[in-house]
Amino acid sequence: IDACWREPYNLARLLKDAIAGVTVGIIAIPLAMALAIASGVPPQYGLYTAAIAGIVIAVSGGSRYSVSGPTAAFVVILYPVSQQFGLAGLLVATLISGVFLLLMGLARFGRLIEYIPLPVTLGFTSGIAITIATMQIKDFFGLQLTHTPENYVGKLYALLQALPTLDIGDTLIGAVTLLILIF
């Protein structure tokens, strides 16, 4: 924060901030809407979340070099909450988790990450990645599911049962998009 106040704000910094804002907007707005949909709520709630989170992080001293906003890892947690308790339950759970995060930040619990073994961190991250990738299979292949079970094995079984509804157009668009992203 000190560097932001000590450096003079000029036209060059304004231009860089404008380019950064457009870049973040291009990335964060669709991502926020997609994560809201994946969490089981309408897309506008993702926009609200991104806007409020961006303001809170900027005011509370977030890094000037990082992008802040919704995280895909939370979809795994938020989807079952929204399905079981609805939007009101999701908002209450979010508020309570925010209070916990603030308390842990004030207590400086972030330093405890150095005591968590690397395999635990890698396993947690890999598990979330696999779960999120599995959630994308339905849309990637255009599968029509009658309902989505809450447990992982049930989701895999439902996806296998829905294979006859494969939509070749959705699959081609998904494959081309994935190849563009990779290469």
C-alpha cells in the first residue's frame, strides 16, 4: 500500500490501470457468472460477488499485482449448500465463512500454512481439480442429465448413463475451444 501512496499518479499509471481493469473485466466477469451457475444460483449473483469482493479486497489492502474474485475451488463446496439450503442458506454460509476468514486473518493464521505437508496441499488441490473437471463433462459433451447426484461416484454413474444423449455439436465446440486454450 505504501508504494501506491508514495508513487505519483500520472497518465502512464492511469493507462496501465485502465488496461488492467479491462483485462480483469474480460476474465473476471464471465468467470464470476460461470461460477455462480456452477454453484447452482443465477449468474447475476456471480456479478454481485465479484463486484463486492473486488471492492472489499481493494479497500482492505489487497495486492496491486493480483486479480481478485470468485474461485473455482469453492464451487465444490457451494453447490451442495445451494441445493440443500437454497439461496438464503448459501448467503448465510458465505457470511459466516467470511467472518471466519476475517478472524483467521486478524489472528495471523496464514502463517500456519508452512506446517501443512506439501502432499496434503497437492492432494487437496488435485481433488478439487478432478471434481471441477468432472462437473464440466456434462456441458462439454452436451449430455442431458435428469438429475445430478450429490456424491462423486453417483455423478460419474449419472454421466455414464447419459452418454446416449451426447451432442456432437457441443462436443466439437468444446474440443476446438480446449485445443485453442492449450495451443
